[in-house]
Amino acid sequence: MIHVREDPDYIRNTLTYRPIMIEKKNEYKKLIEIEGSFVSPMEDLIPSAMCSKNRIARFQMIIPKKWKSEHRPVCLHYSGTGDHSYYRRRVFLANQLIEDGIASIIIMNPYYGTRLPVDQKGSGLNYLSDLFVMGGALILESHTLLRWCQKHGYGPFILHGVSMGGYMATICATTVPFPVSLVPCLSWTSASVVFLEGVLSHSVDWRTLTKQYTQDSVYSKIVRPTIQPSIRPAFVIKAQCQSDPNCSTADIAKSKDTLKPATDLLVPPHPNNSNTPDYILDFLTFYRRPLSDAAKLVDYLKSHNLLHLYMDNHIWDSAVSAVRAVPIPSVFPENVKVDPEVREFLRELLDFFTHLGNFPPVADPRLIFSVTAGKDAYVPRDGVVPLDIVFPDSDIRFLPQSGHVSTYIRNFLWNQDFRQAVCDSLNRQMLLHYSMKEPVFGKVSRSAFA
């Protein structure tokens, strides 16, 4: 990332571009569908990082037969957690964008679908390092696809994803040296909040992590000092000032005592039981429990102040979760007491490698249109550096009464928040960088021209 900050064209100039093989092509009434593959550039950067199955990058592209303008825009779709195929992104959004005259490239995640490593079960990554390899591979693969598209006359470009896909789209956009539209939905600025505060916090293998940390002093004596500060101080100061109207950056800069450590400032109070399961997973597992456990479950929920979350969340969040096939051994998991130092080390490690403030700035933040949910239990917003602080001038669309799952489902059934954000971001890009006078894509929304 240091090289990319100093030279925006670093990746494009140093990347080894492998040829893209078109393996399938189908023609329909309104669109053309192709599927292709190529060797991931990650194979050249770190040959041992990927196995024989996930070293081959795969994608599906759908192209409208009729375009809305002389340009041929393309939206790159990144997969969210558990999205192993092209189908979900194709049906939920890509097919609709065809009606708007926008092509789509649906990228297969390096650890999902046919790229799933042999020793990986489902969506859960085997190692923490796999998360970093995933991000690096997607960045390099995106550059390959963008270059291929430009070579064949496509553009401008939109990078879009939901949940984890939104985050991956964002880190890819930070390395593109020219303006691209960016539409991250239901995602935020760092992976640390997801794995330490969000719904995935229960999935961390704290026993193994603690054992490795305590037995090998290299983590505490070499690695940890190296990754300090894990978040650039400028963003911490801005975040503190945004939450405190009486605060000024000048006052904070003058007093070292006033400025809390980055991790203290950005982390909300956490319950003693850091392994408390998420209420959605509790709800699902409850349906597999005998009735004799009902009273015990109610007491458990009351003690963890979770009942109001059931009531506050939209019906879709509960209904969809109830039918999810998530293997959970028990609604009352074994307590694991987490060493505070180990927990803080994981937070710092994730922030250092995944916090968007540590990546290069995007070419034009005015092309960012983000959709976030107010009751998102998967990606908590409290205590996190907001996206509009990392990327000033970005457009944040906040859905106050929506949860993570309900927002996703409702956007497929009747709401069009994601689709409209994609079209608005593209229209603004056409206005600012292609001299377009009027919006062309999607429903007319003057916010794109604001």
C-alpha cells in the first residue's frame, strides 16, 4: 500500500496481466452472457498464498444488447459472506441493471464456489491470513478485469458489493488510479468491528489465537509494535470531533491527555461475556430446542438485554434467519474468557490491514454512494470511524429502521436503494468526468447532480 500511495499507477505498471479465457457464451433476448477465467495475479506476487483450486479467478459477465448512451458502463459485483455463486447477485441486481443499460461482471470470491480450497468447509476461512489474501487477490483480479474491459471498449465503471462485498469493492476502488463509482452497501470501514463486535464475533477461535499469541513472543514483541498505530491518528481525531460537537481538532492536538488511544475511542463498551452469540443465531437455534428450554431461553435473553432486539428488528430479519441452515451446536455456547491483550492484538491487527484509512484515497470521493442500515447487527456502526470521515464528500444513505437481512431482502422484493445508488453514482460520474448534462441511467434522481 505504501507504493500505491506514492504512485497511483504502481499496480497497473507492475502487475503481470494473464490472458482471460472465455469459457462460455450465451445469447438471450436482451443480453449476452459470458463466463471467463484467468490465473490470479496473486499467484505471481505470492506463489504459495493460494492453492490449485482458488488460483484460477472466475467471473460471469452479462452485457445489454441496447445501451442508454454512447458509453458502455460496467458494474463489478463483489460477493458478500456466504455468496458462493453468481446467481444471487445476478438475480438481485445485475439483471435489473440490464434494464438501465449497465453491464455487470460478477466476480467469484477467491475462497468461495468452485474456488473453495479443499480443506475449507463452507464460508468459514481456515486462517486469519486467508482474509488478507482474499482482499489482495480481489484487488489484483479487479485490475485485470478493468484493464480487459477498457481494452474492449467498456467503461465507465462502478464497483459494488453488499456486506463483505461492499468492503472488498471499497479496497479495490482505493487502488484504481482513475475515477470509478463506488457503491458499498451494508458495510463499514474496518473488519475489526465485524469480528469483534458484530455477528461473526462468536466465530473467532480464541483458544487457538491465545495459544499462538502467548507461546510465540514474536507477536507481542515484534508484530504488535510494528503495527502501531493501527489507525491513522487523523481519522481518530475527526471521529472524536464528529461525536462531540464541543470538540475542536486544535484543542485535541494540543493535549495528549485529551486524545484517547485509537482503540479506546473507537470501541464501544463490551459485555464481560465477549462470546455472547448474536440474537439472530439465537433465534434460529431456538426452533431446534425442546419446549422445556423455553423458560431458560427467555431468562437468557433477558439477562443479555436481547429481547428488545427481536422486537425492534424488521420481520424479515427474524423470518429469514429462522430458515437459514447455519450449523450451531447449542443456543447456550460454552463460555470462553478472552484475554484482553489477545483481543486488543486482534483488533489492532485487523485495523492495520483492513481499515480503509490505511489505504490510498479514492480518485474521486464524490462518486461514492453508500447505503447503511441503522439496526445492522452484522456490521455495528457504533464506535467505528464513519465512511464520510475516511472519504469526505461521499454520499451516505442511511436507513434508520432497517436491519442487515431486511434491507437486503426488501431491496430484492420492492425497494430499490442499491439499484438507485448504483445509477446515481454512475450519473454523477458521467456529469463530472464525461460532461453529461442530464441523468441517463435509472430513475431520474437530482441528488446525483447535487
